[in-house]
Amino acid sequence: MSIELISEKIVKANKEYGCDAYDFLFGHYVPTEELPLTGSEIKHCNTVKPHIKKGELHLVQTCKRDGEIYNVRVNPVTHNICLKYDCYH
């Protein structure tokens, strides 16, 4: 049941989307209290929104799990924080 990354690219949003990284980070942690964030990471966490606005650049990953193909859309900075602190588990 592993996840296969098929592709990833930075794209401009043609409509508003939810940010999957935001859901992981703020759904499981109080980042500014539970993670040893840097000053710039704290600033990002205090200003980031749970959605990707129309026209905003974001990372799209196409993944495959158990034969199902799906897209993940994330704010790149939020995604990098999640990767750094192993929030995707």
C-alpha cells in the first residue's frame, strides 16, 4: 500500500483549491507550539491560508495508491515544512 509519485509540477491555480499540506500540518499539530520552527516558518504558519487561491502558484503531485490515481495540491512552503518535520506519516 505504498504511494507512487507519478509526476509533480508547479502550476497556476485556475480556481480555488484546498491545500492538502495545510490539512496535514494544522490537522495534526499546533505547529508554532509543537514543532521547532524557524522564524520564517513561524511567520508562514501565522499567515498561510487553508486554500490555494485562483492564480496562485502551487505544487501539484499526481500519485497512485492501490491502483487509484489522484492529485495532491499544496502550497510549496507549507509542503516543505511538512517534509522537514515528517508531518506526512
